Amino acid sequence: DSDMANMPDFSSLTVLPWSRNISWVAGNIEVEGEPFAYCPRTILQRQLERARGMGFLFNVGVEAEFMLLVRDEAGKYVPSDPLDTLEKPCYDLLTLNRNLDFMTLLIRYMQELGWDPYANDHEDANCQFEINWRYAEALRTADRHTFFRWMVKVLAEERSLLATFMPKPFDNLTGSGAHYHMSLWDTAGESNLFLDEADESGLSKMAYHFMGGILDHARGLSAVAAPLVNSYKRLVRGAPRSGASWAPVYVTYGGSNRTQMVRIPGAGRIENRCIDGAANPYLACAVMLAAGLDGIEKETDPGLRNEDNLYEVPERELRQRNIHFLPSTLREACDWLEGDEVLREALGAEYADYYIDCKREEWRDYHQSVTDWERDRYLPIY
């Protein structure tokens, strides 16, 4: 029966570009004047304070993917553009041009907000788009990513569209990710501590240890980075009709190789490709930072980078090479998170238990449903 209050952080205050008499502000939940253990923003701030105590500033950038949908005459959601019918529509300029008013409006608003957007394209699936903006300190990026998802949905609704960040809405189309690019800087934000121009990949020893921590805790953090039953239908090696899944299946890292979980897209940063658009940005940043800092403290060696197209290597060979698999279901991911003491401590044991219980209940609800696939496959035979 305690009173709960949202304490606004006015450094996040954002005047709505489409309704300038209204502002959005992020905040932290308190109960009777004390920080609420279940507040994702507070959980992230706790890890950021830990990093700052070690002399680090955590910078994060996001590749935000989403789809624009409408209901057809049967009431089912379908891609919103009836002319976007190419089997492999990635980078289709005609579709992008037909949706240019919506995309331009989004980008203009982001520019007005000072986010410095720099890229927008049509992605692999029909009516799937991506917008990128400049990286920032992790809390600011998490605030912006949260606001971005809401803004996209609001502006889509005004045009009788549904914008969705659901990881895998359609079985024959590529899913939507939210790849996070990460680096540690000095607390003044002047020196990138992940950068070593003498290294083949442009990474410092600290960056490799941080990456080693991410890989070491990959299976546990996937319960946060890929938080839905549906998330694991994106994390597959089989190619949909629209192209490739572009999603990781194995606990590996490599250079500019999009079949790896962790990619090195350029000097001085690493990219986690496991994360999808349903992940809570605050929790995703928190568990990645906790895993990375653990790798730094333990000087975890990530091993040699992998340059194989892992979609083409037989799974038996991967097992023989001792390459670990990411969880294939939400239930499995929760089991890994439950046994990961570093991530449990980062989330707070009480919240970690609550989160795992909620996700296991979600899995049970799903597992009790019977799908058309099962009926079509089994009814005629058995």
C-alpha cells in the first residue's frame, strides 16, 4: 500500500516537436522517498556509477529497426505499402521514396531535438525501416531510444498505421533488431578507451576484455536483450524469403561479419547484434555494461575472432569447435540468467527473480497455445 512516485529527471526533458505545449520527461520510481528496486532506469544508473568509479564513461549508439503495418480486410496485420512486394526489398529506393514524408518528418524532429540522425534506409523486410542517430552516454541513449519508440508509434497512428518493433512479426520476413554499439571513454568524455590504432581491428586490450565479458555472459544477458518468446524466432540461422536473418545464433565475435553475435564494425567500438526492439533500453545497457566490466576486472580473453559465415558451417562442426549456442528459447535464456551471479547482482537479486518469474510465466502461456503449424503438420498424420 506504499505510495509510488515518479521523480522526473529534467535533464531528459523533451518538448514534443509535433505538440510544443507538451513535454516528455524520463524519471526514476521511488517508494516512500527511497529508490524502487524494480526501476530499470535506476538499475542502469547504478551500473553507470560503478563504471564511473572505475574511471569509465559508457557510450552507446542504437540501430533502431521497425515495421509499418496496416490491417487488411480480414483484420490481419500486413505491410502498409501495397506496392512494397519485392521478395528481397532491402535498400529499395522506390518504397523509401513512397514513405519519404513519414521518414523525413521523423528525421526532422530528431534533428530539432539535437540527436544528430545520420542514416535511414529500407531494411530487408517489406515496410521495414531503420534510423540511426549519434551515440551518447548510455543513460541519454536509453532515454532517447525509449522516446524514439513512442514517437514512431504516435506519428504512425496519426497516419492510420501501426509501427511495431516486435522482433519477428512474420515468419517469411527478416526480423527487427536494435543493435547496440558500445565503447568506454574516460570520465571527461575526451578519450576513447576502446581505441588502439595499432591493433588489427582498432581495439585496445580493454575493449577485448570488455568483449570477453559480453561473450562470457551472453547466454544470461540474452534473457534481457531478447526478452520475448517471439525474440527467439529472430535468432535463427535459416534465411527467410526476404534475405538473411542477420541475427546471431552463436556466442562468437568477428570483424565486419554480421553472422557473429559481437561485431567489430570499426575502430574503437563493438556491436552487440543479439538485442532486439522489444528490449528495455535501460536494462539492456545495464546488463551489457555489467558483463563488460566483469570482463575487464577478470581480464577475460575473448579468443580469436571468427570470420566464418556461421550460417553455412554445419552445427556438428560448430559443436566440435566448442562454439557455444545462444539460447533458442526464452525459457532457456531465463535458466541462464538465473545462474549468472554477475547479471543477477547488476539487476538486483529481487528484481532478477521477479523478471525471471514473469518471463517464465510468459513462456508457459505461449507453450500452452496450439498453433496452426502444429495442426497442419500433425492432424493428418496422427
